[in-house]
Amino acid sequence: MERDANFLSLRRRIGIAAAAIALLHVVLSITFLLSPKEAQQSSMIRLMYNQLLLIGPFFNESRIKTSPQLYVRYYENNQWTPVRDVAAENHAYFLRHPWRYDRLRINYFERYMTRRVGQWNSRSDVESVKESRSFRELNQFVLQEYIQRPIDSLSLVYGVSQYYPETNSIRFDTTFAYTFKPSEIGLAKKIY
């Protein structure tokens, strides 16, 4: 019985300590969030707390510096379709339907594949990368996930949009741009 009382006393003390730490963290977070930027940079403790422990706000425009993008268009019925930023379309769809998290997962997988293709010499033509597994996977993924029908030619442009908060401007830097016939690209292994 005395052992149970000691255990309950220990649990109560641990609970009070955890609540005190959480309350301290919330008070410090609010203080640092509301303090001017100059004060945040003034001490090493504030700077480290701000960088390592402070939760949010992560999605301020000034904090988002780069955004990778894949632009897709294809040749069909003797004309090129308008350029599509499918990741932006998937993101917009997710914002309208938040339970469709799978749309964001598609974007993550696309970014993974485009980064792998971008690791090849980006200045080279499609002939030098078309045999690589990463390029074949990207081709197969775009055809199956985004287009879903036979087409004559496909154009993929991948790059990074860089945001410059000083000038409030965005600059797009192309990593690769390939136009090719998807039927000439070998199949990748099953990718999902």
C-alpha cells in the first residue's frame, strides 16, 4: 500500500514537471514569436531557441525560399497542349479536399524522381539519359499518372523557383528540359 502511494506521488510529480515544462515552452514561444526581429537575433539563446525549438509559423512567404516544379505538355492531335504544373494542380485539389492526402504523396514521389533525373548532366540531350532507370521511371509515371492515354510526344521541363524576399521576386532556374517520343523510351520496372 505504501508502495502504491509512493508510485502515485512520483507520477504526480512527473506530471507536474511535464506540465511546467510545456507551459514554459508555450510562454517562451509566444514571447519569441511576438518579439521584434532585431531582438530575436540579439542573443544566442533566443537565436538557438528560434531555430531549433520554436514551432511555426513555417509557411510564411519569406521562409519558403525554393520550390521545385515539373512542367508537362504533350503533342496530341497535331498540336501541343498548354503547359501543366501538375504538382500545383494536385496541391490545389488537396486544399479543396483535405482528406485526399494521396495527391500530396504523388507530388513527393514526382519530386523524388525528378531530382534523380536532374542529377544527370542537365545540359545533355534526351539521348544520354533515356536509358537511365530514373528517366524511364519518370516517363512511365508521367504517362500513367498524369496523361493516361497514348500520345505522340512529351515535353518535360524541371527546375527550381527561387524566391528573393529582398526584391519580392521569383526566378526559375531550369535543371533539365527534354522533348521526346515516350514510345521510344523503355519501360521501367513497376514503380508503385
